[in-house]
Amino acid sequence: MVTRQPQRDCQKQPMVDITLDATGLRCPMPLLKAKLQIGAMTAGQELEVLATDAGSARDIPAWLAHTGHELVSSDEEQGRFRFIIRVGDQE
């Protein structure tokens, strides 16, 4: 599920342009959905990916390392992974 984010209080959470909720999806779906969503975004926008599949903690950063996109932050809390990705230039 993809949602567009309203303006947030910057002191509470960083603002993102789109949140991709991939919770409950198994590998490789969180990565594939993130790749598709990033393809529809423009440089400078930020995507928040939420996932519960442990493979995401390995797969998403590894894929980003080979792209022009930036992993701004990642964390895990009680089996829920959260990634903030800044979209880079796309060819």
C-alpha cells in the first residue's frame, strides 16, 4: 500500500514524500515494490519503506549501494524495519 504523506512536524519525524507499506510481504516483494515506487518518483523525493521481512534489512541497502539512490536512514523495532530512501537521478 502506498500513501502520500501530509506535512508533518519536523521535530517529530522526518518528512517523506511517500510511504510504502510492505509489512507482511515476503522476500523479494518489499524490494521489488520499492524499486517500482522509486521508478515513479523524481530525484530528491524521499520514500519511506516499512517491512517485516528480515531479508529486507539486507536486500534494500545492498540494492541501494548499486544505484544512484541514498539510504538516508534505517532502523528496526520489534521486527518492523523502516528505511528512508532519497531518490537520485534516474536514467
